Amino acid sequence: MSVTTYSEDNYVGLGSRIGSFLKRTYAAMIQAREAQAHRYIAQHLSVFDDRTIEGAGFTRDQLMKRPRDLASF
């Protein structure tokens, strides 16, 4: 017969690990949504002519860059 005992020492740090996991997961979700929004905006702006795009403060080259490179959005 075996006996298993549980003490508070078994759970030390569990809350901080769960909190850290949730923070990283939330940050990853936010980053993914931002990238999606940048792609969506760039897709719609790309149908305009160069003059209209420049009037909005962008260049066509900026629209073709990856979303993380677009700091001006």
C-alpha cells in the first residue's frame, strides 16, 4: 500500500507559472490580431492609386512590407 501526501510545498510557484503562461498567450493573441489588422488595411489601401496612398501618408513600398515593419499604422 502506498501513501501520497500533499503539502503546500508542492504548489509553490504554480500561480506564477499559470500567470506567466496566460500573459504570454494573451501577448501572442494581441500580436496576431495586430498583424491581421495590418494585412487587412494594407490590402484595402493597395487598390488605390499612388497619389491617394501618398495623401494618406504611405508609399506603395510600405504597403508591401511585412506588418511588423509598419510602425506608422
